[in-house]
Amino acid sequence: MEKADNTTPSSEELAIYMEESIVSVTSAYEQSPVVLMVDDAVIGTLGNFSASIGKAKSKKTFNVSAIVASALRGSTILHYRSTFPKDKRKVLYVDTEQGRYHCQNVLKRILRLADLPENKEPDNLVMLALRKYSPDMRLAIVEQAIGTIPNLGLVVIDGIRDFLYDINSPSESTDIISKFMQWTDDRQIHIHTVLHQNKNDEHARGHIGTELNNKAETIMQVEVDKEDKTISVVEAMHIRDREFEPFAFRINEEGLPELVEPYLPREKRIGRPTKEPFDPYKEIPESVHRAALDAAFANGTIGNYGNYLERLKEEYGLQGVKLGHNKAVKAATFLGNKRMVIKEGKEYKINPECHY
């Protein structure tokens, strides 16, 4: 494995690296073996890495537990299918956030999902709880584990953020992703990592999220269903292979993720989320309408439509409701339909007998 320190390589070392990196047109290169799938869609190959992203409490760790259980059994868990070679059956699970007690609960959950006994150490699973260490030490421990565990095929890192001091540091993020690419290529393993999403949008957090999006083979999103908070939905955000159909799971009475079937995914809207059109009736209370109109017509009628709109913008603004031109037009239309304001000739006047 390449040196972990930051010393400048010698000319001889650079010549070796260059020679190793040459791509020959006549050589036979094998395609990366597929090891992880959702139904018939490829989400993971040896020599690459993938990620799950999601907001807090979206059940990301439950989802990852299903991936690990599938790898241990070599069978389907939820919709995950694993096909690791016989000499790549070992799984390394790294948790950077939780203490040993909670990590042990995750370990037991994985074993139950994989139909393995909970009263003996698993043959093909090593779990590390690295919460107490610094980011540098966590990285060094993981590098040591990846370099020494025999028959390693899958590495799960929950979560990647704790390898960095600054989640928005371009240099730290590049270093971590470079490590991922080095480890997966040198050992021919697959790494699956976990990262939180921003609270206000669907982007993975920080610069490390940007790097993951640029380099990962697959990015999956785990999201709480908006209509049923007990359900979590898994879908492909970015995938090199064809997209898989979103699927949903819930946590059953035994504390294990189980499929929700049938599940009908909601239709995704392209581009920015659409905003409901401005509705003066729904968005502005009656008291605000009446106060603004009383002030606007305090001096009697208003002579023309342009002046009427300007008075509406001014007086609604003083009531804390900002109206641009388009919203002022909608407000004027609403007031006319409600007969709160009536037009006589070219003049506008308030209607004191209006019932809201």
C-alpha cells in the first residue's frame, strides 16, 4: 500500500507509479466484479465506493445493517443482493459516532437479519467503535484494518464526516476521498459510507458531500416518508448503472427493518420544488385585509388602478404583508371578487357593507 506520510516521493518512486498507471491498448483488463445490487441494478463493484445519505432519524443505520446482513448471507435482505467472491467474504464495519453499547446493538441487529447466532463472534464480520478517537487516529486505525484483515470484501464506514476536522475543507475532503480510491483499488474492496444531508435541502453535507457526489459509484438517499413517518424510503440519487425502483421499509416489533409492500413511490418533480401560488384568502387574515383597506381609503376614493395598487402595497406593507406588483394584482382581484372594494367609473372605493 502507498505510504501514508506526506513526504515527497523520489524520482524512482514516481517512475514506478507512472509505469503502474499506464493503460495499454493491447492488455486485457477485467471489468470490476459486481458485489452489491438492488434488485437488478448495480450499486457496488469491487474497486469502488458508494454512499447512503439522509437527514437525522431517517434510519440510515438500519438501511446499512441490511446491506451488511446481505453481504454476510450472500442473499437478499430488503431489496439488497450481494455476490461477493469466496475470498472476499469478510466485512469491516466502522462506526465513528456511537459508543460500544449502541454499536453492539447494531451488531446484534445485523446478526439477526443474517440469521446468525448472537451468542458467538461472527466469522466474517469485524466491528470497530472509533468514537473516542481524533479524526487522524480514526483514519489511521481504518487504514491499518483495511491493510491487515484477510479476505476483506466490504467496508462500511458510518460516518465519513468524523474523519474530518472541518466538513467544509476542500483539502481534507480531497484527502479522504483519495484514501477511499486508494484503499478500494489496492485491496479490490468495496466501501460503503454514510453521510448526513443538509437540514434544508437534499444535498449531502459540506465539501465532503460534494466530493462524494463527484466520485462515488452510487449515492442512495434514505428519507422518511412525508405521509407516514414510520416508513423510510430508499432511492437512487446518483447511480452509474440504471436506477432501481424506490423501496420502503419500517422497523418491526423485533427492532429489525422489514419491507413495506406494496409501496407506491410518489412521482418525483424535476427541478426545484414547486411553490403554491399566492392566495390572499389563505395567506392574509381578514383583520389585516380590513386594517389595510381602512388605511388605504382613509381619504376617500382612489382615482385610478395604478394608484390603487400602490396604496395596497403601501398599506399592506405597514401591516407586515409585503406585496410586489403581481401579488398586489392578485390582492386587488380578490378584494373585488369579495366586494370589499368596488369600482365606480374610474374610481375605487371601500364597501362598508361587505361581509367577509
